[in-house]
Amino acid sequence: MINKNHYLSVYKCLLFCLALGSASLTSCKKNKDIPKEDPKPVTTETGLKIYKPKDMANMDWNSEESQFCYARSKQSDHYIIFWSKEYGKVNPSDASVPDKYRVDIDAMLSKAEGFYQLNVNQLKFADLNLSTSNLHKYKMMIFLYHQDDWLATGSGYDDIIGSLWVSPAACQPVGATIAHEVGHTFQYMVSVDLGLTHGFRYGYGGKGGNTFWEQCAQWQAYQSYPSEVFGGWLNGYTDNYYKHILHEDYRYSSYFIHYYWTQKHGIDFIGKLWRQSQQPEDAIQAYQRITNISQDQFNDEIYDASAKLVTWDLDALRDMGANYIGKHISKMNRQSDGSFQPDYNFCPQTTGYNVIPLNVPAAGTVVSATFKGMANASGYNKVDASIAGWRYGYVALLKDGKRVYSNVYKNANDVASFTVPANCDKLWMVVTGAPKVYNQHAWDEDNTNDEQWPYNVTFQNTNVYGYLNNNPGAQPTNVDFSYDVSVKQDNANYTSTPVSIELSKLTNAFVLQPDELTAKMGTAIKFYAIESNGTLNATTTANGYGHWFSAAGNVVTWGPTAVVYSEYNEKNYTFTLGQYPGHNKVGDKYTVKQALVYTTSNNTTVKATFTFNITLIQ
């Protein structure tokens, strides 16, 4: 995991240094008065020198009493790693070093060399044909601190050479975190080799932060560790993708546009973007200039990228992303007339987009959406309405995995239509913020001044997923749901698995909209467990709408006979199935049942039965 706060302080220190006209950058804790230059850089067997940073000028690297020294270092072709004095005479790789401080130095150097080759030869962040590049003169540096606190920072020293500062935890094992920080060192080298007007060494919109450093370092790391693209940072993207691509809130997660750009322009395009950037433009302005496209064409590209990212339909993502289709959040608010508007915390910003899941009607059905752009609508941020713009259309995912894309609509007021293809499995509407004039997004930690582009949409022959299409004669009916659920067995910890119900199936059975399902819980809709003999039990024994169950599937309280639980969240229509630590073993199987019973306005009742077949897995 990356130390975000530390890097932010490093980066803002960079801006402060530039404002003072200094040519030196390390981090805030390393940025001191400029001392004397080291008079005798050490030449290694590869011909590359070891640069001694200005803030270490008074540190004797030939003395083992110093914090860092040559006796506690090791080199490879392009790197030298120093480890701090606390390690003493023992190599950090040695088995005698306590686990929390042990680092495989050979692995660090080997992996770093691999990341070097990637960033130079494939991603082209550095041009070794440039005779003045400092990569011809100096080795990159790694400083390993003997400490418990997390440290993983990459940038460079004195506008001379890239450097990393890491703690043992960041290197156990050497992986994507180090690849990310090495990525930062190559970002740093862009301005070292080409000058400070290149390489985004400045903040956007007159503010002190630049999110593109983190976004790109993530993408650079995932070129070496592609399986981590859909790892721990994914939720940051799927929760915030409606915001500006360069928004500070998800700077560690907004790396997917890089895959679109590199598929379109080649794997070395991101490096090209960095090297050809010109202060004060941001990454989007640089992209438009370098690719020679207009704002209108750029808006078309953003829609195309957004539509593809609904199902991760890019060559580098398609296969790995198959299990993550449908992860984008959606927060559409139903209006009194049956139309929908995006929630304030879902409204598309400039370059951001909305993914709206829709009910899938029969093949051949023509679905339509009456779209109305609503710049400066009440409840949203104020913008320059004269530049307002949108793009919108549909994406269909077929049962065989193929995608079908609709025409793109651009008018502020229009009806967008789409014929549902055969074998359609999922259907979405996509809306992007597409202003006629692009304005930079500043890293200011203030979302109230972000450009928002709200809209209103009314659907025909479909609706927002789970919401009923117009069907005035429908009557409530009973409905059954059955789910096979795997839960990880654990003797020490509570583990669980979420199950999202088939919302459209439930709303159609009860003839209620999703918001009505939530509002009526506890009144017209009651929650029960179903005992093994079929009787309903209204007494909850777990959190909220939830029950603990015995091995026989009967309701029990938390205690010696409890083995599993099931809890229902009425706000997101999700059950959570979990196990009692130490009360199960791998392979145990249980069946538990719960129910929602709806009493209609004419006093009839219908029941939704949920059956969960639970298997404990390793």
C-alpha cells in the first residue's frame, strides 16, 4: 500500500521548492539548505557514478558510523541500494534479521532492474538516445530504512537522479508498491532530462497538487503486475468514476483511461505524454495537443472510453475484468413524475461518466430515453451553463460475451433509442460530462466547486434496473429465490459473503419500486426466518434484519449452537452470509431460509422466500 499522505507532502514540497526557484527536490523532510556538492562521486564497474545528494554532503559514506555508507550497500547495473545503520554489519536479507525488518536485497535489485527496463524500453519515460540524460551518468538510488512505520516514496534528488525511500514492510515482498515508486522516479527523470516545463512538475488549476503522478505510477506498476489492476484500488474507481478523471479523491484508482489511450496510441504513449507535456497544461490538455484533436473530438473519445469501460472492453482488461462487470455504482433518484436524475454524489463531472443499469426487455424491443440536460439545476454545483454538454447512449452485453454499442447522442435535449439485440444479458445507459470548453480540475479538496453536468431522463420500454416498467394491471405474487453461497471457514475470524438479490425479480413480484421496498420495511413488509419445519419466526437474533442459525437451519441466538448467520440490508438489497469462528470445518454445508412478507393495501399477503445453500470453503 502506498503512503498517500507522505507522497502528498513530498509533492507539495516540490511545488514550494519550484516556487522559490530551487532546482532541488527530495521530500519535505529531506529538503534542507543546499550544502556543498560531493567533490568525488564514486565510479562503479558499469561506468555509472553514484550521486551524493546535497542533503547528505556532510555524511561520510565511507564510515560505517554514518546513517548510510558503502559498506551497507549493494549495486546492480542501474541501482545502488543503501540500508540504514540500524542493520549493523548484517545484510537485511540474512536469516538472523527479524522478519519485520528482513528484505531480500537481491530481489529488490533484480526487480528494480526489471522495472527500469520496462520504463525505458517499453513505456519510454526516458530516452537513452538523449546524450544529456542523467541516466547515462548516475545510478538510481534506493534507501532502505530500518523502521516500523510504513514508508514508500519515489521521486529524486536535486534534479539529478531518481531515488526511492522505503521501509521493510514496503518490500515484503518486492512487488507492485516498489514498481509504483520506481514509476515515480522515471516521472521525475522527465523534468531532469528535459527541463521543469516538462513532466507535470506543477499543480493543476493554480493549486499545489498533481494527481497524474499517482494515476500514472499505478498504471506503470500494473504493467509488471497486471493481475492487480482489479485489486484493492478498484472500489476507489467504481465508487468515484463519475468525477473528473484527474480528481484528487481517487487519484490512486483513476488509471483506466491509460489503458484506453495506450490501446489507441501504443504502449509508449503515456511516456510520450509526460515527455511532451508543457507547463501549465494538465494531462488532458497535453493529450488534446499531442493527438491534435478538438474538444468536441475529445468528448467523443471520453464517451467511447466510458462505454468500453462499462464492461472493461479493452484488450488489456477484457479477460481479467469479466468478473467485475457491474461493479460501477449507480445512484439515480426517481422523481415524482417517474423520471430520474443523478444523485449529487453521482452527477457526472467533466470527463466523468454515469453507468445506469437498465431492465432488459425482450429482444427486438426498442427502448428509449427522453434526455434533458439541466446545467445549474437546483441541488447541484453552479457552472458556466453556456459551455454545458453531454454524450449519452447504450451498451448491451450479450450472453456470449459480445458487446453491442448504440449510436452516440449529443444534444442537450433528445430521445435516445436502441433496439435490444438478441441474447442480451445486460443493458446500460451511459452518460458523460462533455462541456464545450475544457477547464482544469484543481486539487483543492473541495468538491463543491467541481463542474457538474446534471440531467433528467425518462425511460420507455425499460427502466433503471429494478424499477418497474409501466404495467398498470400487474398484481403482487409469491416469488422464490435460491442461492448457492461459499463462505470461507476461519477458526479465529468472522468471515462472510455478500449476496445481491435479483432486484427486478422482487420488484415485479411485489409490484413495488425499489425505494418503496426500502420504505415499507418494518411496516407493510415484515422480515422473517423460516424454521426447518416451515414456520415463520419474526424474532431477529443477529444484526438488523438478521438471524443466527443452527446446523439444522433453525433460529438460535449467538452462542455455542450457532454456526452461520444471514443479515439483510434493506437499503442496498443485499444479504450477508457469514460463519461463526471455530464452529465449522471446511466442507460443512447448511441450508437456511428467510422471507419478506408483504401485506398489500387490500390486505392480501405475498411472500418472497430466500433459500441459501451455504458451503464452508478453505
